[in-house]
Amino acid sequence: MPSIIPGFLKKPKKELTPQQRNFKLFAIGALLLLGGLSMIIAANFYLPPSLKQELITLISLIIACIGGVMAIIGYVKLLLSRINHFINRS
């Protein structure tokens, strides 16, 4: 009998390593950052100067800031785990 649950909703077969988790955090943060910045540019080009444009730009800026912080944290954690791996390698 085929499963009704789609593949993306199933539990992963194995846990992610710390480096994979850190890279995932970095990648999601970078995508949020780029998405927020592209929304700011799109609002600047396609919307007339108004309160609506300012609100969309503010929301986009908040998304971009959250994404930037996530990307920085993910990158630093990835860097530290790689340094730790090379130092403790026997």
C-alpha cells in the first residue's frame, strides 16, 4: 500500500551532522537575505512612493536583517566546527 505522506513531510532517515546543520542555517539565512534585498529593490522600482511602499520595504528590511544574522551565525559556526575538526584530527 503506497504511503499518503509526501516525501518532504517524512522524518529523515538519519540525523544531520553539525556541519550539515550549520551549512543549512547558513544557506537558509543567505536565501532570506537575498530575498529581502530583492523585495526592497522591487518595491523601489515597481511601487509609487507611498505608505504601502514604505511598509513593504520595512518588512523586507526586517526579513533581510534576520537572514543576514542567520547567515553570519551559520557561517561562523561552520568555520569554528571546521577549525575544531582540523585541530582535533588525529
